[in-house]
Amino acid sequence: MSTPKANRPSVFVGLDNYQTLIEDAVFWRAVENNLWYCLGTIPVSIALALLMALWVNGKIAGRGWLRLAYFTPTVLPMVAVANIWLFFYTPQYGLLEQFTSLFGLPSHNWLGSPSTALACVILVTIWKESGFFMIFYLAALQQIPPVYAEAAAIEGASRLTYLRRIVFPLLMPTTLFVLINAVINSFRLVDHIVVMTRGGPDNATTLLLFHLYEVGFKFWDMGYAAAITAVLLAVLAILALIQFGLLERRIHYR
């Protein structure tokens, strides 16, 4: 449907909105950015979450405080997180600039440069989501009976062998759940982009949902926004099916 304007009602336009989508250079730039964003956030966030969970699940001093420190970024509002990191990235006065100046490096506009802006947004997401995913891994680790570790030790298995042969297979249901959440989260980021970059510079940080937000609520082209939404939902459905197909055969349910 076309977007109603003034007193004119919306009319059926067939596949015109999808034709516009195919020819939209900003849309394809958003697709490319989202791909790099997924590749940068999903594996790193999950790997860090697992490492943190393994660490705080052990018998170490102050593990309660460590768990709290790792989980704190998760409970902060996304807008607040974006503003905190916006200060970190501020040219000349930000925390990152103060650190790099210790090594004599020149000042750099981290969010104003197309070569570093998306990487800065990726770093914020990793910092926020790792602690969230850690909670699920920690809960799963605490459900593994201690007798498994004792039996592995009696059999002479190393710590690495115990993790690879026993722990990781038992964590596969949790990994599937976390992976699906990570993929969904990577396609629904808007808050950080609005606060930190507004999609710039030169669309370097424009992601799919932010592009959808701009088309629908900035340019008020609801018909085209609906077409982008349909494509986004189809992509998420395909990714979910692929994940279930690849990981379901490797999952060990208890």
C-alpha cells in the first residue's frame, strides 16, 4: 500500500515498495552494516559470556561481586549506556582519548569516522550483552552434577578434556537459546544508534531496524517501512530455521 498523504487515501501499489527496496542504496548499506555487526557481536558476546560464567562458577574469592559487576551493564537502560559510551568516545576529552594520549597517539573522532564508528557501536553491544548471556550459562553450569567432574578426574581426564567432552555438549541447549537471542538482538538495535551516531557518518552505522525507523517515523513512508519489516521478519525466520537445523542434531537434552 502507498502512504496516505493529506486527504488522499492509501492505494494498492502492488510490488512497487519492494522495487523501491531493491533500488535503495541505503537499504543495502544497512544490510552490509548489519552483517558486519552480527559477525562482530554474536560470536564475541557468546564466547565472553561462556568464559565469564566458567570463571565465576568456580571457587574464587569475591565471586558474588564479580557476578554483580558482569551483570550490571545488562540492567542499565540502553539510552543511559549509550550516553556513557558517548562520553568515552568524545574527541579530546573522552576516556578513550585520555588513554590513547598516554602513548602519544593523535586525537581521533571515533564516532565521526566511517572507519571506526561501527566498531565503536559493536564494542558497546558486546559490553552490554556479555553479562546478560553469562547469566544463562551460569545457570546451566550450576545444573551440571559435580559427580561428572569427579568421575572425569578419577579417569585422568584433563580440565580441557572435561570441558570439551562433558561441559560443552551439556551446554548446547543453552547455547542454542543464547544464539537465537543474540541474532534477534543484532537486528533490533535502535537506541544506541539514535543516541550515538544517528546512522552516520555517511550511513556507516545505519542498521536495518534504524533504517526502518527512519523511513517509517522520520519520512512517514509507512508503505515502504512495511515492506522493509516484511523482509526483516523473513530474514529472522530463515536464520532461526538454519540455527535449529544446524544445532538441533548436536544438542544433548537431559
